[in-house]
Amino acid sequence: MNARSRVEVLLELADDELILGWRDSEWTGIAPLLEEDVAFSSIAQNEIGHARALYELAARELGSDADALAFDRAPDEYRCAPLVELRRLEWARTIARHWLYETADEIRLAVLKASDDPEVAGLAAKIDREEAYHRMHAEMWIDRLLATEEGTTRLREAIDELWPYALGVLDGELRLQLVERVRGRLPFDLPEVEPVTRGQHTEELRELWDEMTEVRRSAPTGAQW
Amino acid sequence: MIWEVFRQERKGQPFQHAGSVEAPDFRFAEIYGREQYGRRGESEALWLVPREHLSVVEGWADEFDLKYRRVDGYSIKARLKEARERAESR
């Protein structure tokens, strides 16, 4: 992570959280259980709140503002990992992506919490205190899925499909940590695949961007809300 | 499985019934309880109780109007009026 500038690191994390928050919010009103409807919507709000705080920190350095960073860039300028872009309105895949992301995010936040930069370290610690509940939520689902044959099969199918994307959330030594953790948690083997790394984007991001920035683009530049 | 949720708003205050969540075990109930009854800072603590673990008591017999045993006692307004009318008619 040293090779990247502070702003780049902040934007990677912010874009991941914004786009994942957006995707999670797609369950609002249609989740398979009322309780999960509430929980997933709440997680989505948290992620977008994290994105906002990270954008604000980056914006101070760039002389910009959080809304401009969130909505005024072209789709190719976003630094999010393809994992968070995928539109996966299927519960097992949603849970698998949620868990894979939270597992990777914990590794990345641990590094940022130890940063020499007090603003970055402070914000990472604050974010991590909320992510702890997301991890509890994700972990309980993994245990529940692994408790039955059907659950294990569905989780395995989802992980097989998402694993190349999950690998792309982190790189270098942190990616190895992710592999270790995921391997240690699952009773089945992971596929041998090449990572779908950050820097490339799926077509699904473009569609999401159209929707996400529609209101902002419809208003004249500098409109006050 | 239904879990009844009791919510304490501030330290020292009594827990009051707030609603319920459906969850297969305590781990799920805890997460759902946190999300639905605590994330806006509205609770100091929650009690989560499986509905089947609550012992329900209901049905009360009061066949002989033994109101004097209750703290609110008799309503004396009507009796007082009767007594006054009796006194005046004498």
C-alpha cells in the first residue's frame, strides 16, 4: 500500500464503501426476511457514511468536496474493486460477497489503524468500530450456511463465483492474509483463479453510475440542496 | 423463532416491552435487536427473550366486587350522594 498516495488509498476505500453501500441498499424492501431488510439497509447506510467521511478527508487534500468526489467523476475514475460493483440479487451470493468483503476490509483497516497519519488512523479506527457489527452479521450467516448441506452447497457455489473478485480487493501481502483467513474458515477448497483486480471495471458499474449520479447530473452545476 | 425485545432507555430505568424480532438463534436475535431497537442511541440495554420462555398469566376472577382490596378502593361519589339525600329527607 506504500506505493499509493494517501488520497489514492482513501479513494479506494471510499469508493468500495460507496458502491457496496449502494448495492446493499438494493435489498431495501425486498430482502427475504423483514429483519434482514432492516439489517441490510442499516449496513448500507453505515457503508455510505464511511464513504462520506473518507471522501471528506480526501477532499480536503484535493480542494474538492465529498459530493463532487462521490458523484462528479467518470465511471472509469472510480477506484473501487470489481467485487463491490457486481449486482447480485441472490441471497447466498449477497451473503458471500458481504463476508468476503468484510474479511478483506478488516485486514485493510488493521493496516490503516496503524498508520503514522493520525487522521487516517483515527478514521480507520472509527470505521472499524462499526464494521465489527457487520462482521458479526456476516460471520453468523457463514456459520448458519455451513451448518447444513444445502447451505454449504449454496455458499460454495457463491464463493467459487466470487473468489476471483474477492482476491482483487487486496494485493501483495494483504492478499495472502485474505487467502489464509478465508481458507481457514471454509471446509471446502478455494478455486485456483486469477484475481479480478482493482483498476478494471465491470459493465455493472456503468449502469449503477448512471442511476447513482442521475439526480446530481440533472441539476445545474453548483446547485444548493 | 420469535424473540420478545425489552428495552431500557437509560441506566436505572425499568425494561419495557418494545416489540419482537424473528431469529433462529441468539446470535441472529442480537444483531437484529441491535439494528431495530438500538442503533439510534435509543437504548441503554436490551433483554431478548424467546417467546416460548415467557410464562404467561392471564384470566382473572372477581365475582364478588371486592373492590376494597384494590388500591383505588370504592368509588364513593355515588354513595356520598345517596347519603346526603337520605340526610336531607329526614
